[in-house]
Amino acid sequence: MDLKNPFQTSFGTFSTKDFFIVEAVDGNENSGYGESVAFPVPWYTEETVATTEHVIKDFLLPLLFKEPIRHPDEISSRFSVIRRNNMAKAAVEGAVWDLYAKRQGMSLATALGGEKHRVESGVSIGIQPSVSKLLAVMEHHLEEGYKRIKLKIKPGIDVAVIREVRHHFPDVQLMADANSAYTVQDVDILKQLDEFGLTMIEQPLGHDDIYEHSILQSQLETPICLDESINSLTDARAAVELGSCRVINLKIGRVGGLSETKKIHDFCREKNIPVWCGGMLEAGVGRAHNIAIASLPQFMYPGDISASDRYWHRDIITPPVMLQNGEIAIKDTPGIGHDIDWEALETNRIERQVHRRQ
């Protein structure tokens, strides 16, 4: 699918996004849907579109078909013999969760234990060609009602940019996302961000570095939020115990599915660590899963859960995700609460494969 506008971060620029939509069908012709979030190039994690396809087809589906599933929580343990490949696992598990919720006659949010009826929405803005362009983009999204702005930063595009933004928008809930663009030697630069009252600085250091984030957090007033470093409940425990962060960004694909996301959420609730739902440029199916998980109570900041028309000319679900007063309503219909817009999906479809349990 073509993005409405290119999206630039510290590690690359995106103009299109490739997806797998996974449909799980039971013997009574009920269907559930999941979505992969991997990129074509392994710059966010080690996974790619191609490796996701390989792992799903050759390893995960044989494990899934090995014996019946009574509850979606069983899938993560069944898939545990395959190391990492969390995005592949989440795409399959998500389809089963949606199918399970539909068979139970409840919304996916309810099936996950969600308590909210609406979730607050923030927006992530990629690196812009100029500060004036950035300010214009921010103004547009704030007028749309988004309740939090996340700005991508990298060395050379950080302090001066944030200072200018704060001058024009002194009261907006603002955070900065570095996508691992800095090292601990950049502490003096990152400390300058303390003056701007940021809600958080997301993943300033290495994607696999929990220890040095603990050193950095001890020197910053601004809370550090970890993203790429948290791939499991084990990682979350280590980060919290070491004091590496004060906030955690939860992405379903990054941690391996809804079940693992719930476990991390419950741990963070016990430890009083706020979490929020990050985005991976999802199409409608993945976006609907994010909305459902963000209904859990410890999701305390607006997530990267924007309306369908934020990224897409036409989404692949109906109705599209809509923003109202900076919030998105949680559907109370069974499953993800949206149907597939098959005409839109067929317009973008490259290939279709069918795999059956023998």
C-alpha cells in the first residue's frame, strides 16, 4: 500500500508498506484477521517481509496445526520453540485472537480484558525537510484533534528543532523518538532536552541496550521510554529493575503477540510503570488490534493509533478508523469490530496462499 506521504525516521524513509493479512478460518466458516508489521529491510528489528513469510509458512503454521487450540494464550508457548521472529508470531496469533473473540460473541478488547470505551490518540511525525514544514504539519494534526505529538529526532535534528517547536506550541503534549540514533557519549545533547518539558524521550540509545539506558536515565529529568529494547516480559523486568526507563512503548508485533503484550502490561501495572501503544504504520487490521489492546487500563498515554486517513487514501477495513475529539471509539461488535474491505484489499493484493490443517 502506498503511504499518503513519505515517513522519515533516523533509520530510513518509507513511501510504501508491505503487509501479510493472515485469515484464520474455523470449521464453521468464522474468520479472524491478523496483520504482519515487518518492513522490507531489517532496520527496526532483524525481521523482514521475506523472513516473516518463511517463518510463518515453514515453522509456525505446522506448529499451529499440530493440535487444536483451546485459547489463544496457548499459541505463544507453542511457538516458543522458535526463537524470536516475534512479528511473524504476532501476525498468526492475532488472527486466532480475533477468531476466538468472534466465536465468543465479544469484542477483542473485552476478550483481552480491556476496560475503556475510548482511547486517546496521538500522532507520530517523521523528520521534515524544514522546521516551517514541521510546524505546519503539527498545526494540521492538532487541529484534527490529536492529543499528543511525537517527533522523530536524530543527531543534528534535535535540540534546535524541539526548541523551535516548544516556542510555537508551549502546551502541547510532546515527545521525541530517536530510534537508537544516539550513544551514551551524547548525554550532554540529550540533557539539553530536559528544558522542554517533554513527556518522554523514546529509545535514545542502542536497540539492544538496557544497561546503558539505566546510566542515561539516572542523568536525565525527562523519562526515557524504551521501545526496541523491549521484546519480551523478561526484557521489561530487566529494564524496570535496572531503572533503564520510566515508560514502556508496547507494540504487539515487536513482543510477539497480544498474549505477551498483556503479560508486560500486567507487570507494568504492578510496578506502576505507564505504557502506551506504539505504531508500525499499520493498515486497518493491525490498527484495530492496537485499539483493542490500548483499552487495557495501564495504557496511560495517547498511542500512535491514528485514523485510517492519516496514512492511507483508502484503508482495507470498513468502516475505517475514525478520530473524534482526539479519541477513537472501541467497537463493541465481536472481534476487531471491522470487516475487510475486499475491494480495497484486492486492489493492493500481490499474492494469496491457502494453508490447511491436514
